[in-house]
Amino acid sequence: VTIQEDGSEPETYTIVGAAEADPRKGLISNESPIGKALLNRGCGDKVNVDAPGGSFKVVVIKVE
């Protein structure tokens, strides 16, 4: 999934199970705040992510 936070460059992640997660390689857990927020979303969706460091909004650019 490719997302973009307002004012930032697009970022691409692969959502995986917790055991496979490696954020440095772009693999985020489906149990993480951003992973949970992106599940079942589609292109153009505006998503609010409630993370430990504070909430932020992203737009889903592409889903593969």
C-alpha cells in the first residue's frame, strides 16, 4: 500500500503478520496502529492513524 501524509513524500509499505514485520524494510504489522488503520481501505481513502506518538492523517494512493 502506498500512502501520503500531508506535506510528505509518498511511502510504500507491505502489511504482514506480526512475526514478519520489519519497518526498516517497509514491512509493517497488521497489528500496528498504521497497519490496523490501513486494513480494508482503498485508493483515495483518507485515514486517521492513532499512533503512540500522536495521531496523523494519510491518504491511500495505491493498493497492490
